[in-house]
Amino acid sequence: MISSRLSHLADVLGGRLVLRRGDTGDTAVSGLVDTDSRYIREGDVFVAKPGEATDGHLFVASAVDAGAALAIVERELDDDVSQIVVPDAVAALSDLARDNVARARAAGDLRIVGITGSNGKTTTKNLLARILEDEGETVSPRASFNNEVGAPLTMLRVDERTRFLVSEFGASAPGAIAHLAGLVTPDIGVVLMVGMAHAGGFGGIESTFHAKSELVRATREGGLAVLNADDPRVAAMEPIARERGQAVRWFGRGERAEVRAVDVEVSASGTRADLVVDGEAHTLTLRVLGEHHVMNALAAIAAATALGVAAADAIARLETVEIAERWRMQPLGSERVRIINDAYNASPDSMAAALRTLAQITGPDERTVAVLGAMSELGEYADEEHDRVGLLAVRLRIQRIVVIGAEARRMYLEAIAQGSWDGEAVFFPDADAAFDYLTTELRDGDRVLVKSSNSAGLRHLGDRLGEVFA
């Protein structure tokens, strides 16, 4: 965070300043800001956010012991640290982030890229950050910090030295992206795809379209919209961009895209693609598994080259990336039994992409094993979409389909209905039971995909299998 006087921060937050330790309104703070006391260090700012399971006010003392210089609280506490008392600590995070980024823009040459989409946000964020970090100091989210808490915390890591801020925006509800992107008004807005992720919460895919288009509306007038030419709903955001005087830069597989892949080959060691970037031919060899990650790479290249990075440099940097993120198409195990742990998030689109990747990377003498859990946040579409995954697994000739958890059971039932009834498809109520089965069932030459939403908890199963077969 940019150095700020306590009185200034109190004004920004509209809060009541409580001075302790001999501080005055002119006392400056410039540390990092966090809602987790375990990450607080000397000079940092602790935000006491009430939560569903606990209350951040209970950890102010721990933050003070760790060296916190300021606590942002919803009620005054006896702890010996200066405090700003606000009505809503989460809202205060947004106000603090807005002010911090505005002052960083005024102080330097900060460029901001916002990324959204039903799938691929975190991977694209990581790929773009990898490209930009060689150009100048770059701030990007840890893991999937893309909500009303995580996004502002990322923005608060910006200071006068920051040249690039890459923000990832998730949509927990209509208006969420508009709020988060509105804190920083990105120079470039990247929209990856509009799919079924969160469709249950939004009331359908058209509502998801409107939610994702909020980023284009929040990108600055005269800025740039980087849009997926292959997704009709994303392409339909072009008029919104034009109304705001934004240029549009297309990425995809078709001729319309300025940044496109013309040929893609997928193997167990990665993905090779022939690219055309603004009329020039290039070759990209990604170590990240999965054909679908080529689209994420195209989006990153489109944004980076718009910021002045040479295409060849952008591609060379992407080729150094080994995994997109932990629990996202993460190779584990060994050549004997390869585990692909992709169980941090799942939607119908990402589930289909992961299953296709499993089929593509498995040789004729190897066996495909899909370990599948539930996809969350699909609402009334859940039954139909879980059925579709079971059907796809059979059509791709996945040789072992292991379904875990009651919410995912329809995948198993659909696989049975489609003919996988002779032991090819099995169901287990929990991950422990599936682990016991898999440790005896898996054999040399197996290629195993572990895929589910985060809430299903299968990422830990993937880790356990990776250790057993390392």
C-alpha cells in the first residue's frame, strides 16, 4: 500500500480514528493489508472482517503481536493499536483499494488489466502476469483472489513502483464485477468466455452474459476490450465496447482473431500451437496440459502485446510456465501412473475440456481413469449438466469412471445408462472410500484425471494419489 497518514485513511473510509501507542493523525502506514492475522508483519494493516465461521475482531491481538500498525474494525477494541472504526469492514476494503490505486495512477505509469470469464480466469491471470513481470513490477492475485475481499486485497499491494496490475474478477452475483472493476477502471478488459459456471446463481446463461459484460462497461472509455472471437456471447459484447469508445482486440481460433491459433497438438508433455499474432507466424509450446489453455494463452498474448510487449517475448515467457496453478491440471504421480489434479474448480465447460485432455494425452497402451466429483453453483441446471458429463465420459471412451459424492451421482447413473455397467463406472459416497479403491485398482500405464468443484474436496484426494504413485 502507498504510504498514507492515518487521518487520510480515516477520511477515505469515513470512519472514526482511535489513536493509540502515541500515534497522531499524521502517523503514516505503508505496509500490506490483510484480513488474515497469520500474514501480518511489522507495519501492516489488519482488517477485522466478520466471517461465517469466526470473527476477525478475535484476532486483532494476534495481529498486534505480529506488528500491525493499524486495525480497521467495526467496533472499538481495547488492543494497543490505532484503529479506524467503520460500519462495514468489507466495504472499507473496497474504499481503501480504490484510493490506493487512484494514488498509484497519479504517482506513476500504472497500467491495469481486468480479466473475467466463466472459466480460465486464474490461468490467464497467471500467464499474463508471467509475461508482464519481465517488463516491470507486476501485481497479480494470489491463487483465485477475485471476490469482494480478494480483489481489493490484491489492489492494496500496489504502490508507487507498480507498473502493471492484473486483476481477476469473479461474479458471485449480478453487479459484483461492476463493483470490483469499478474500483480501478481497467485500461484493458479481457473476457474469456460465457459458460454455465454460476448459472444457477444468476438464473441462466443470458444473465451470466450480462454479468460478464460488466467488465467491458467498467473498462475506461477509450480503453481496450480483449474478446474471445469464438464465443458468440463474448463477441456480442463488441457493441458495448464501441459505445464506450474502446478498441476491440480479438483472440481465438478463427480468421477474425488478430491473435489466433491455427493448429494445436496436445500430448502428455504439454501443448504445441501454431499461432498468428497480428499477421506474423509463431510457435507456442506450453508445458501446461490441455488444449483449452491455448485460448487462455491467446488472451494473455493479446493483452500483453497491446501493452507493448513483443509477441516473441510474450511467447518465450509463456513457455517457462510449468503449471497454471496448484490443483489446475497439475501433473502428479510418475510416468508409471500419472495423476492430473484439476479439482480446484469445475463447470460443465471445464469438465468437458479436462475429459477431452485426458483422452488426448493417453496412449493406445495406456488406460484412462476419470475421478469425478460434483460441479457446484448450477442450480436448476445441475441434474442436466451432471448427466451431460457422464454421457461425455462414455463417448470419449474413458475406461474407468469413478464418481464420488451424492451430488455427483447422476454422472455415474448416466454412464451406467450409456453402457458402462460392467465395472467401467463405479460410485463411492466419499473420497476416503474412493482412495481405498483407487490405490488397489490403478496400475502401470494409467492416466488419471481428478476433477470436481472446490467444494467437493477432491483436490486433496488428488494430492494423496500423487504421493502414493510418485
